[in-house]
Amino acid sequence: MSYYSLDRLEGPLAVLTDEQGGELQVPAASLAPLEPPIREGETLVQLGGQWVRDEAETALRRKKNAALLANLRRRGSRP
């Protein structure tokens, strides 16, 4: 299964990034049925031709990113 993160919305397009850093542009309207509305940074998968939010993967990625940021901040505060 391939995961994509919503990077940004550009007018009628949604720019998604894959796990290798590649970009995919899809019509923003194809994400409109998601409730609540999709936010930048959320993880999506495509199932049956529809985009589906993967809340567990989003939470995991956010937790990893928070840990990385905390580590960088600790390193930056060293003399």
C-alpha cells in the first residue's frame, strides 16, 4: 500500500507527496468527500479509486516528527 501526505492545496489541485518524496497532483475535489475536511500533513491511501484518510498512519508520522524535532532542539541547546 502506498501512502501519500497532503503537502498543500494550490487552487483546484491538491499536491500529495509519496514516501520517496515524489509529488502527485490530484483534483482537490477528489478529497472533498473526506469529513472532516483534509488538512495539510494528513496521510492518505487510495482504495477502490477513492482517497481515504489513514488516521493511524497520520498519528504515527506526527509522533515520529515530534520526537525528531525534540531531539533537534535538545542538540541545539548544547554548549
